[in-house]
Amino acid sequence: MLEQIHLLAAVTVLGVLEQAYFSLQVIYARRTYGISPPKVAGPPEFERIFRAQVNCSEYFPIFVAVLWPAGLFFHQGLAAVCGLLYLYARYLYFTGYKKSASGRLTPMYFNAGLIWILIGLSGAGILHSLLFHYVGLNVLRLMDL
């Protein structure tokens, strides 16, 4: 069983580490700009870092929630590659947003596309599994014809 989930687990842990890195960046920015919690307003440089971290945190549960079904029901390797691309684009989003508000746009669109791909893979895999389990229809075998 573990060989069927090890790539998904690795991508998930990398994602958690990335989230921790983003959180540390907010802590460092708070120190740099003298913004004590619970304040979230300050110079634009601080606010961009803070917003980038919050945005990344908001999307992380969605990412994990579609990564795992895509990997378990469709293909672990493909889901893991999409996951790694997502994490890389999320890093580009964070660093782009840190520099300027417009610097986040291209990675944001790429991230959205990857989420939709993972949603599609999840849906296709789950649909195939349901059809096979409850109807006895093997969609993959039909596609070989």
C-alpha cells in the first residue's frame, strides 16, 4: 500500500514545509517593519508578504484535497508531478507578490490551472472507480477498443 501513496505523501510534506517557509517570511517581515501581532497593516512591502502568505494558506487545503484523490484514483505519478508544479508555481506566486502586486498574476493563473487539472483527474478517477465497482463497467478497457 505504501508504494501507492509515497509520492503523494512526499508532495504533501513538501507543501507543508513550503507553508512553514511562507509563515517564517511573515515573521521576518514583522520584525523588519516593526509590525506586532495582531496588526496586519503597515508598509506595502509588509502587506504584500502578509497577503501572499494568507492567500497561499487559503488554497493549501484545496490543493491537498484534490491531490490525494487524483493520485489514489487516477495516477499517483501524474498527480505528484502536478503537485510539484503547483508548489513551484506557489513559490513563484509568493516571491512575485513580495516584489509587486502584479508579480503574482502569472503564477496565480498557472496555479489555478493546476488545481483544475487535479480536480479533473480526481473526478475522472473517482467516476471510473464508481462505474467499475457498482456497474461493472471498465472505462479504461473500453478505451482500448
